[in-house]
Amino acid sequence: MVKKIKKREEDKNQFIIETERLILRNIDLKDTETFLEYRNDPLVAKYQSWEPPLIREQVSDFINNLQTHKIGEPGKWNQIVWILKKNLVHIGDCALKVQEDTMQAELGFTLSRNYQGKGYAYEATRALINYAFEELGLHRIFSITDCKNTTAIKLLKSLGMRQEGHFIENIFFKGAWGDEFLYAILQKEWNYP
């Protein structure tokens, strides 16, 4: 459940969403080490678009580029990190890209293996979807995942998303042709907290 949303007036690109156990905020250079740690885990990267090892300079450039993006800016990805409230540890992140039509967005997510199976991904993605519908006024949110990624599929279904598509060998991914599912939810279908 989303407790509150804080917006810092001094920085229009910065935002914070607080849930029961998490703080969600824009990624920052101070997140580089933990970002590298979990994203370089081969099991975490298995169904993701990158191939470990990522290097510090690569991640720093990635983060610096994102600093110019305002959340909700059409055609731009935003990377939102998840911080545990109890100890301020960075455990994962969401990616949100509002489409050029300004009414739809793509959602992605990554969670450190050390924190999987505890409901953090559900809590974080639910809060971000809620923010996207309430604050950004989006009509539809979708996510694309590898058909073999049963954990992501379970999460998307638990968020109330429905499978809208099944793409057969539509992507050449890590040396082989892969299949993907498309999941989506409309604002009018969203169960607000």
C-alpha cells in the first residue's frame, strides 16, 4: 500500500514514493555499487536485456544519462530504485517508459536475488503503477517478459495484468530465438490501494 508521495520542489526530476517497507526514488550515482552487484548476478540477468559483467563506467554513464529525464517524459526511460526503509539498503529497481502517445507506459523490474520471494517486487511495482495511473494519468501499462520467466509472469498476474500477447521467436536473445509474453492493465481495471 502506498503511504504517501513526496515531491521535492527544488528538483522537478526527483520524486519519492514511500510504501510500507520501501522508499522508491530516482536512481543516483550513489547507487552504482549496489546496482552493479545485483545486475551482475547471472541468475538476475538471465531474462534481462544485458549480459554480465557490467562495468562501473558503463553504469555511471547510464545513470548520468537518466538524470536528465523527468518521470513521465514521453519516450524516455526512468529508473526507480527500491530502498529498504529499515536499513536503507538498495535492493532493486523498476524501469518506466511513457510512450510517445503519452497515455501508455512500459514497465520493467529487477530485484537482487538476496531479496526475492519476500513481496518487495510486488510492493514496489504496485506503488509505481499506482503513481503512473494517479499522478501521470496514464491509460494503460504493459510489460514484456520471456515466456520462461515464471517469476515475472507470476508477479504480473498478481498485479492484475492480463496476458495480451504471445510472441513466437520474436527476439534473438543471448544466442537463441526466444518467445515473449505481453501483459497489460488499463487504468479503469486497476485496483487502487
